[in-house]
Amino acid sequence: MTDTTDMTERAPRPMGHRPRAVQPGEGYEAAEILTSARSCVDPELRAAVESLPGSMRRVALYHFGWEHADGTPAAGNAGKAIRPALVLAAVRALGGDPLSAVRAAAAVELTHNFTLLHDDVMDRDATRRHRPTAWTVFGDADAILAGDTLQALAQRLLAEDPHPGAPAAAARLAACVVELCAGQHADCALESRAPGEVSLGECLAMAEAKTGALLGCACAIGAVYAGAGADTAEALDGFGRQAGLAFQLIDDVIGIWGDPARTGKPARADLAARKKSLPVVAALASGTPEGEELAGLYGRETAGGADGPEGELERMARAVERAGGRDWAQLHAADRMSRALGELARAVPDPERAGGLLALAEFVTRRSH
């Protein structure tokens, strides 16, 4: 079967479109930075997705929230654009032109969404961004193949980018994908083990690979596109990784105590799935009676009992909190944020220039949903 779509053709930009990046002196509000990044990157991202063969394009457009399942247009939510915003903010912090890195930022966002499509299949998550996940609509095979396509598309964007930093960025992104896959494998392996057989050290290493690696890569790619040296790129990679761990710790807290109306996922979803998130593992390792209670509840295959599944999930949440898991996660998130700031100061000593990156790091670690 042959598709006539020319994979080297780029879909046209909307007439009169001119991407705009936040300029020096405009402030460092995270919301403004994210909105600016989305306005810069979305046309590049949309053009790349539109260049895909029809079968893959349909799934990708649905996943990004740009179409409904029946192919009609949708004004959906394509995500917060944190990773592409980090790319552009890093370029700006180091004195480069953020608009020169829009294609690289789009490549990072495509890679992120490749992982989301695959993770939803493996985790059997039925909801993302307040709508059914792609695999529940199109099936496992189509969602997996669409994810594969987005990952290849990310590399194609960098391969076609004439910027001198593109080859180094492509190498970094490819290495990051390997680390992401290893982190996902570790996550799946941990889920198959008994609650008492999982250590905090293992979970933190897995979280760095799954979440921290791509945030670090985004920052480092920004350094590459700004023409910075290897030491600066590595420091920004460290900043992103530590901020990513803080992000994951807060995300795990939200996975238990977040408001479904704001998260787009069912209440206590991580507990219902028996996920060994960081607050849960901290509670299990606490040596407290509540930790032992949680281990017993987690050992059951499905939630149930006299008070029903919802009541049992509430008991789990209380056990995690009383065993100190919630406090540990929040304190550890603050510690990782402190480490991130140290790496940022090493890469960008001028606090004014570092303001955009700092605002984004604070945004992802202070969110409540």
C-alpha cells in the first residue's frame, strides 16, 4: 500500500503568520512565557503533523486536541508547552534568538507526545487532557504507530534544520529517547514487584529517566542553539533534570490528591492503578503502622471491601498521608528545586537573564493540578 504524501514537503504556514517570542524587558511571568512558546511552536508543530500520512495524521491531530475522533475540527488543549518553552527560554537566557530554535522546540514537543501516546497504552490510562486517550478511540496499534511516527518526525525536523546546532541537538534528543525508554521499562518492572520490594532510590532514578531527562534535554538543546559551550549545556541539562524530578514529585502528589475537574483524570487514579508513585513508596518505606496498612491494601489486586472501591481508595490516600508520603514528596521536591537553582546559576550567572527559566521551573513545581 502506497501513500502519496510527500514526506519532505512542509505544510504551508497560515498567511500573515509571524511567530513571536517574549522579548527582553517584557517580564518573566510563566503564563506569558508559555503562551508565547505555544504561539511560536504550534504553527511549526501543526505543519509537521499535517505532513504525515493520513492514517497517522488522524490519530496525531486527535491526540493534540486539534480534531475530534470523527475528523471534525476541535479547539482542544495541546498541553502547556513546558518543554518547548524551556528550549526557547534557554536560548534567550544565553543571549541567542529564540525564533532560531522554534523547529528544535517543536521536535522536543513531538518527542514528549510520542512518550504520552505510548505511556497511555502501557499504563491503560483512559483519559488525558479531559478527553479519551488515543488508544481508547483508535486502538492500541494505531496509538503505538502514531507515537512511533511522532518520534521519527521529531528527528526529521532536526535533520532538515539548517541551524548549525541541529546535528548536536539531534544527537542529544536521540540519546534522551533511549533514556526515556529505559526509564519506562524500569517503571513497568517496578509495577510488577511487590510493594515492599521497591526502594525510593530506584523510583527516583526511574523518575529522572522518565521525566527529568527530557526537561534537561530541552534546556541543553536551547544552550546548543544559543552557541554555548559544553559546560553550559551540561549545567542546563542538570537544571532541567533536577526541576524535572521536582515536577514528578509534585505530579505524583497530584495523582493522588489532585482535583479531577482540573487534572482531567479520575480521582485517586494512581492508587486505583496501584502505581508505585514516589509518595506511595515513601509511605511504604516509612516503617509506620500506616505504611504497613498501605502495603496490605496495595497487595490486593482490585480495590474493594466493606466500604467499596471508592472508600478503599480514600483509605489508601489517608494511609499515604499519615505515613508521611505526601510531606516527604513535597519536601523532596523543594530540595530538588534547590539543586536545580544551583545548576541554573552555574549556567546563567546573571539572575535577570535566568528569569525565564526560573519562572518555568517555579511554575511546574508550584502547580496544584
